Amino acid sequence: MTRESLPKAQTTLIFDACKVGVVLRAVLFVQVVMGAVVMFMHSSALTWMSQLAMLMGGSVPATLLWLVAACSLKRPLQSLSLLGQYMAGMALGVLAGFYACGMLYFVGLVSPAHWLASGVAGGLLATALVAALVWRAKGRMPAATAARLADLQSRIRPHFLFNTLNSAIALVREEPRKAEKLLEDLSDLFRHALAEHGESVTLSQEVELAKHYLAIEQVRFAERLRVDWQIDPATFSAKLPPLMLQPLIENAVHHGVEPSPNGASILISAKRDGSKAVIEISNTLPPISQASAAQNSKPTGMGMALQNVRERLSLLHDIESTFQAGVRGDEFIVRIEIPL
């Protein structure tokens, strides 16, 4: 692999405050800090709760206002330097502090209004939130890069490449058109794997890549590989980490089809459930591996790939996604829920 073909570093938004998990953690952080500060002012639990409840009436809306502003302005703010982003976040925090103070003052809960203290507190809390978002963004970049490199390696595993080329060589004389189609699928698979995709791709793109992979393996396994696609077009726009679906299907082939003389059936489905897209990949297991698979929850060798997918989904969708994998009867099933 040449230097030019390596994946480029991805740009991750720092002010990506639109996620439900980020909103919940930010509100909780501000309230915990407020609660700790109020403890210095009141020794009685009753007065502490009363004062904290009053302050929450201003701090919660102010925090949400800051998050909405950060989410709405994330693209313009991304063009600033890191210092500029800190300053912008702090300035928004000062304004949020003024907003909270104004709310409490105009409803008569505080008098006089502590504008300066509120602005300073808002700025400091906002700076801490920006620092947390920066830490989150920096944590995502190396993790995403490492995961992408691991997936690229799985795309070019020597035995997969050799098996594909051997299949093409065997077909050249007897079925040249089929050999040509096989090489076209391999070319499309590599082209997609080596392309720069950014932080996410659509489910429709992942399905297209997986179909190229299965078309290659179909030549190798013939009737031993039985595939059933049940994809609801309403889920095509769902966002996934790049190169996520194909490794799961590759695991299904490796652990379901390869060890079994009779092959295996693989079902790939996606359906809409309210505001969620539910994706399932299932494969039948060889009889001799069912007992051990049931004990281990996953066949040997699948752990790293599944953990990779779980972490990448969490980085992209945070608490809005769920990932489950395990044995049910004679099948191994992976179930993913992501927002639409």
C-alpha cells in the first residue's frame, strides 16, 4: 500500500453538541457544579435543596441555550483555531450566564442581580464544557483512524485476495464473463475500501459494498452460501461508520459458511421502527459449533470485530445506538439500532 492510498486524517467537529448523550452529560455537569457550590452557602439540607432548585430554574435553560447555540454554530466555529473555539465557547457561556441571571431577576427570585458573577460562572463552565468536547473529539480521531486501518487490513487479507484471484483464474477459460465480473467486484470492493469516506456513510452505501463482497464469495462457495436481503428503503439514509456492515457479513461467512460442508444461510435485514433503523445480520451455525458458541455468546475470533463495531457505533451515535450480538437457537445474530 502506497503512502497516497492510506486514509487521510479525518476532521472531527469539536462543537458537536447535538448528540443526546452530550446534552445529558452537559446538563448533569452544570447541575453537579451548582450543587457543590451551594453546599458552601447552606449547611441545612432543606435550604440547600431549596436554593439549588431555584438556581436550576436559570441554569438548566441557560445550559440548553448554550448547547443549542454550539450545535447551530458548529460549522462556522470549526473554521476557527483551537484557541478561537475556546474563546467563542466562553463568550457564549458568558451570554448564557447573563441569560440565567436575567431569568431569575425578572421573576423576582434574586435581588439584586449578580450580573458579573453570573457571566464569569457561565464563562468558566462553558470553558470546561469546551474542554470536554475537545477531549471527546481528540478521542474519536485516533479511534476512528485505528478502526479504519483495521478494516482496510481485513479488506486486503492475503488469503481472501488469493482465493479471489484463484477463482478468477479458474474461470478465465471456461467462463470468461464470470471471471471478468468477479474481478470487477474485487476492484469495486478495493476502490470503496480505499476511498476517503469521512465520519459516516449511509446504509445504502454499506449495502452496496457488502453486495460486492458477497458476489465474490458466492463464486467461491456457490450453493453453500445462501443470502437473503430484506432491506427497507426507508432505512437507506441511516448513518453508519464507514466499512462497518461488510466485516459483520464477512464474519458470518467465515464462521457460518466456511466450517460447514452444507454451507449456511445469511440474512441481512433492515427495517424502520419509529425514529430508529433496526439492522440484523444472522447466520446459521455448524452443528458442532453451536454448543460452544452458546457458551461463549460468540464464536471464537469474532470478539475483536464485534468490539470494533460496538466502539465505532458509540463514537458516532453515542447513547442513541444499541448493539447486541449472541446465539439464538442455531443462529448467530447481530442486532444494531441507530437513529434515522
